[in-house]
Amino acid sequence: MAFATVCGLFSAVLYTIANSFLRAVTDSDPIWVSTVKAVPTVVLVGPWLVLRYTQRQRIWPRGSIFVTLVLGALVGQLGGNVLFQYSLGVVGIAMGVSLTLGAIIVAGAILGRLFLNEVVTLRMAAALLLLIAAFVLLARGAPQAYDSVAGLGIGGIRPWSSVALGVGAALSAGSAYAVLGVVIRYGLSGRVTMTTTMFTVGLVGVISLGIASITRMGASGIAATSQYDLGMMLLAGICNTLAFLALTKALQLTTLVFVNALNATQATMAAVAGVLVFGEPLSPELVWGVGLTIAGLMLMQSGRRR
């Protein structure tokens, strides 16, 4: 149990560090940031697939499962990573992470009920209400977060459409991640290995987002990326990959409820990072919104039937 706790907390810390690196490069194109972020997953996981291939093990699933995984990866990369990166540049890391985490759980519960026949208990329903209340509070505090991220002083003109887009992007990113989560849970039920899943998701991101980046920025725009920004993007990808591996190990050692309770601390860590590192405002809406998000996440997971 002690090692499982360490792995779970280590995963939450790494995810927070990865998101902090992403927050540091919000001036860069979100599609290009997401492209570079996907590279370490391919590089780190690729050798495992090569080893399995040399041992004559099956690597790729049958056609329909593989197509489903690729489509889920596209949703997760384009609708998840890109929109999440965009939201960081509008509402910041504290609010963006909380909104995204909450949306993952809400959308995941709905999709799980529709496509995986998962039972929604009374506790889970209560958790959904808490998370919706958190969304409302966080959305009320979004204008202050936007002012901080955009550097607006007194008398600055706040474009409300941009604030709404930032909040909507975080919620949409969470929903996209939930879609990918459902696809992964379906695929991992004896159909696809974790190694193949991670490699496929990363490779789909590198290819699809890479093409979009070249089309959007051109070779000259990509070459203009500073070494500092490129380093931040790569470090975010490395931390993200290691965090996922640590989370997977924790899930192998203890219960889903306990691991997700540990993982919910991301909301608090992101709020601390946003306020102390990036100077984001510690508004009452943020405090209560993060609190309700954590409560909803923990109640949601305790209400899942094994």
C-alpha cells in the first residue's frame, strides 16, 4: 500500500509539473506545443514495441479495434491536448486543470453508462451535482483569471468572448479526454496492450498535429521556436508519459478508488502552482471551485461499483 501511495502521488506531482511546463509556453501555438509534447511518448514507448516484436509477440490489434483506437486518439489529441493547451493561455493552470478534471469525470460517467454499461449510483449522481456546482463557481472566477493571464490592468478591456472560449475549451478538453478514456478502457479489456495503446496515441498525435502545425505555421514558423520553449514542451511530454506509467503501476497495486483520490490532488497542486509560480489570482471562486472539484472527484470514485 505504501508503494502504491507513492506511485499515485508521484503521478499527480508529475502531471502538475507537466502542466506547469505547458503553462510556461502558452505564448506558442497550442497545436505545435501538443505535437512536441507527444514526441517523448513515442520515443520512450517505441523500444518496448520493438522488443515485443523481436519476441514474436502480437503488437497490433485486429482492424476494427485499431481503427477505434486511432479515432479515439484523434479526439484525445485534437480535442483534448490542443484545447487544454489553449485554455491554459486564457484562464490559467489553476482554473484550467480544475475545469478539465471535472469535465473528465462528468463526461466519463455519461459515456461509461452509454457505451460500457457502467452503473451510475446515487453517490455518483451526487458527485455530478457537486462538479456542476464547481463548474459554475469556476466560470464566475474565470474573468479574474483571464485578466491575470492576459496581463490586463485597471481599465483594461476584457473580451468576454475570449473568457467564454477559455472556459469552454477546458470543459471540451475534459470531454475529449473522457472519450479517449472510454476507448482505452474498451480496448484494454483483453484487446490491446497498454504499450500499444500509449504508442498509438502518441504517434497519432505526432502525425496529425505535426501536419496541422506545418500547415498552420510553415517550416519557418516551426524553426523559429526558441530552445527554451522547445525544452519546456519536451519536458512536459516526458513528465506526462512518466506520470501515466506511475498511475498505471499504482492501479496495479491498489484500488481504483484510492488511486483516483490521490490523483484528485492535482486540482490543489495546480491551484498552488498557478498562484505561487504564475501569479494567478486566489479568488474565492477558485478556492471553492477547486474544493468542490476535489470533493466531487472523491465522491464519484467512492460511488463506483467494482
